[in-house]
Amino acid sequence: MDICVVGTGYVGLVTGACLADIGNRVICVDVDKEKINKLKKGIIPIYELGLKDLVKRNQKRKRLAFTTDLREGLKKSTIIFIAVGTPPKQDGGADLTYVENVARQISQYMTSYKLIVEKSTVPVETGAWVKHTVSVNNRHKVKFDVASNPEFLREGQAINDFMHPDRIVIGVGSKKAEELLVKLYSPLRAPMVITDIKSAEIIKHASNSFLAMKISFINAISNICEKAGADVEKVAEGMGLDKRIGRAFLDAGVGFGGFCFPKDLAAFIKIAEKLDYNFALLKEVEKINEFQKKLLVNKIKDNLWIVKGKTIGILGLSFKPNTDDIRFAPSLDIIRLLRDEGANIKVFDPQAMNKAREVLKKVKFCKNPYEVARNADCLVIVTEWNEFKKLDLKKIKKLLKQPLIVDGRNIYNPKALKKAGFKYICMGKS
Ligand code: UDX
């Protein structure tokens, strides 16, 4: 099939490259000339496992092309995915300016039937607005449909998530739109949920909010475990074996970050508010998530007594391992809180150093974890990169001013660390 993907951010690029790889001809459109020029040369603006090879392979086979010209993108394509950004506004709601712009332009340029599919995460009723926008600008009365097909890609495993999804959600208002999308996704052989557009839009926000709620739930349990002298990991194991609960997303720690959960949660609270429902449960999920970062800083304070003038080494800046993404990363808030206390900060991350340099000031960037540990009063784990699980702890102990590790992701065995002579503080267990 001939597909056009508008927006070459995270979602658009992965979607475009994967759809090309399963045998479609895909043209990706973006207004950013520099980005498109780089993509044409096979230079990928984001760090995502396997994406570079996928893009190059499909460019070579002439199944994947890039352009800044939406008109060119629309010419041959029947299905148009809108995958532009929906950044958060000050009030937490999603800014849909880009979606509206693209919808308007599509309607002005289209000359034959188009199926316009929302891929970006958007509030419920966006589909109806896209349909309205296209209708009012559709001077030549070209036939079109609108559909919602939310993505559930995790950064770091986005290609695998695309190729082997748990489910594909298709929100449509016509048989033709349904048939086109079912045909497009049939090579993936995944369960499909076919529904109306509004339900599909809500599935996305409900899923992400539910996962965020699971994380905040286990973090709340973790705090109870700490006070009661129990072990949150065993509690999660015991809960998770119940098939109705499941073990996934029950890892206690410094909370969730990234560009999806915090943004989608805030947007869903706002959507509910507009629909005259106070989603207090989700507000609590946010509060617990904020608290976890302060809790980690308090643990550091409790063990250092005075933080002012002390040197604190931070391992991990990205919001989770296997990505260089630091958007809404817990590390940023934790570093800010520690700096407010007057601490000197040293940091290292296997992938996120370049991005962090753009936003973190007055912080010493180190070449490796050992340089971070040298003469630090405390070593803090914020992201659970595999590399940190395999550190030479004897060497770390020698380098630290005092053998104190505060672990916000529970990557070590407390008994082993204590035996090795460390004061080891973690989350929800001792
Ligand atoms: C998420 C959703 O999983 C995905 O379906 C959606 O499309 C985009 O948002 P992503 O943001 O890439 O994906 O990250 P994810 O792997 O889900 O982790 C989110 C955050 O939760 C991370 O900061 C992670 O450290 C944290 N987390 C996750 C926990 O603190 N505990 C857990 O048990 C799981």
C-alpha cells in the first residue's frame, strides 16, 4: 500500500520505517528541512535500537522516502498518518495546533480519497475535530475518512513493539476505513480491537494512565514496606503471580518519567475535567510520583546529615535504560533538589550525556561511573542501566569518600552490598 506519515519524530519515524519493512511504500513528511536532509542520508536523529538499519534497508529497497513537501507525500498515498507532536500546554492539556495545521493542509492538497489516521496521542474528540477541519477546507469535495490508531511503542524497544504488538487498536467510522487498516496490519497477525474513534482515543490514555497507576501503586506499597520492615520486591512478586494483576510495571523506585506517562496523565486529567469528571485517582498517581523523587533526596540527606558543600555522584540521567531521552526524567528533578541544598553534582549516563549537557548547568560531566565515584560523598543510582549492575564495587568503594550508595532503582542485593562494606540504602526494603 502507499502510505504517508506526517511528522518524523519518535512515533512517525518508527511507524514509517516499520510499515515500509512489512512491504508498503512509505513517504515520511516533516517541515524540518535539516532533519529530512539527514534522514535522506540515513542519519537518524534519535537513539533507538535497530532503527538506523531499518531505515537504511528500506531506503535502499526504495520503500521508504523522505520529503518536506506534504503535497508530494499525499500524491500517491491512500492512508495518511498524522504523527506530529502534541506537546503539553501549561494547564496540562495537549496542544493540538500541529494536528490542526496538518489536517487543514491535507484537505487543501488532496485530490483523491484519503484515509486520515491519528497516530499521535490525542484527547478524545480530536478525531471529530480533524473530520470537521478537513470538511470545512475541502473545496473540491474529495472523499475522505478519519480514523484513530494509537501507538503503544516503548522507547528502546519500539521496533519490536511495532512488529509484535499485544494488540492493534483501530477506531473507525466507516467500513472502508476499517478494511484499509485491517489490510495494512494483517501481516503482523496481532489481535485487533475494532471500535469507534472516540473509544480508540480513550484506550490510549486509559492504558498509559493505568500503567502509571501501577507504578505509583507499587511505590506507595514500597513506602509502607519500608516503614513496616518488609520487602517490596517480594510483595511485587507475590502480587504479580496473580494473573489478574501481572508482575509488569511493579518495580518500585524513583517513579516514572519520559515524554509519555507524565504528559498523558496530565492530559487525561484535563480531558476528564472538561467532561465534568474529577479524576482524583490520577491526581494521586501524579502526587505519589512527585513524592518518590523527594523521598530519594531525603534518603541522601538522612545519611549525609549536611548536604551543602558535599559531592554527590549521580549514575543515570535518561528516564529509563536503553534510551538517550531525558524528557521529564526523574534525574533532572533530583539533581535540581540536591543543587538547591547546595550539593556539588557529578554525573554519568551511557547515552544521555549530550542531551543532558543542553539542560544541566553547573554539573560535572564524567567519562565513566568510576570518575563519578572519585571523592564523592555518596553515589546515587537513578537509572537502572545494565552497565551499573556490573560495576567493580571494590574499586568504587576505594574511590568514594565514604562507602555510601543510595539506590533509587534497587539494582543491587542489599546483603551483598552490606557484606562488601557499603552503607546501602534502597527503595522499599532494607
Ligand atoms: C510508555 C508506554 O509503555 C508505551 O506503551 C507508550 O506508547 C509510551 O509510553 P515509555 O515512555 O517508552 O513507554 O517507557 P516505559 O518503558 O513504559 O517506562 C515509563 C517509565 O516508567 C520509566 O521512567 C520507567 O523507569 C518507569 N517504570 C516502569 C517504573 O518506575 N517501574 C516499572 O515497574 C516500570
